[in-house]
Amino acid sequence: MTSFLSETAFADRTVVLIGGGTGIGLAVARLVTAAGGNVVLGGRTAATLEAAASELGDAARWAVVDTSDQDTIDTFFAGIETVHGIFTTAADYVTGSIADLSVEQAATPFQSKFWGQYRVVKSALPKLAADASIVLMSGAASIRPAGNAPAYTAANAAIEGLARGLAFELAPIRVNAVAPGTVDGHLWDQRDPAVRAAAFDFYTSISTIGRMGTEPEVAQAVVYLLLNTVTTGSTLFPDGGYSFR
């Protein structure tokens, strides 16, 4: 999966990956380090981060951080000299219908996924290189909701709006969003096998390519946004082309 990158594509660049100990974040870390870059992994579980950094080698370091806590985010960035790229996948939220969820539950995608990324970017501002690239994590539900989860849909749309607004305010720093569909990988591997199988059957049936996406494939989309010097204020949808025909 690294053949599309040169071995020096990320030379002399440091990419911060919060949530980078597992899943899509770790897949991005593998691509960045294989292309000559350095990564700083963040997350809430020290053992997971330590294991990921050990796999990646000398180009990786890690620190514990909680995106719901501004103080821990500020401390995290205090230990980094210059940031050339940011990608945050860490989030913890509830999804469901307006009828089933309390207002407090429905607000969790905003509180964790939206405001968590907002806090990260705000804290990183003094450390951002002039040619830095920020990739926000949205989701294909922003424009193609696949179930009854209106607040989650709205939170993802808000993240994409945030990317456009930040691209304007922070220029020439580039800011984009990536909006994957349901991905065959770490998160779904932890769920009940029967629930996983039913969900995958559904998402495969509405995918125009007839299969689920993978973490390395989404990571390629993230790396494109980290490196491409003319793309900003955009959202990329590595979702397999969902269709509800």
C-alpha cells in the first residue's frame, strides 16, 4: 500500500495523529513513516500507543491526550516543536434516532467528534508550519445518511463546514475533511459478530463497488490531503460510492 508514495514524500515533516494507535490513524502513521516522515501519536491508552510506536520504530513517539480536555491537549502540543500535519480520529459518541436518544446523548457526536477536533486545531495553532495541512475526520453520513441518526449526520456536516471555514481563516495552511463510509477494520472488529455481519451486508449492498472499504484505503485518501499542495476547503469521500437506489 506504500508504492504510490516516494520514500521521501514526508521527509523532514512531523504529522500528529491523535487516535493514531489503532485503526485508520495507525494506517496513516505507517504510510507517513514509510515515506520518511515522523509521527507523534496521541490517545488515551498508553499501552496501545506504546505498542504502535514500537511497531513504527524511531520515527514515532507518543503521548497520552484526551480530546475532551483542553489542558491535556495543550500539554501534548507543548512537547512538539513544529507540526506539518494533523489528523484526529479519536472520538466517543452515541448514535440513534431523535425519538430514541435524549438530547444529551444526541449531542455526543458534536461534543466529542466536532469539538474534540476543534480543540486540537486551536491548541496546535502556534506550532503549525506555514505549509501545514490539517485533515478533519468527518463521515459519509454527512451527505448520505444510512440510518436514523440525524444528530450524527449533522455533526459530520458541521465538521466539513469547519474545514471550509478554517481553510479560509488559516490560509495558506490547508484544511480539508475526509469522510469515509463504513470501514472494515479495527472498530467493527470489536463489535458483536452478528451485528457486524448484518451491517456489512447492508453497506456492501449499497456500495457501487460492491464491497467495504479498508483502513489502508482510507489512509491513502488522508495522505493525499496531507500532501497535495493545491487542495484545501474540500471533503474527500472514500466510501465506495454509496447509493440508495
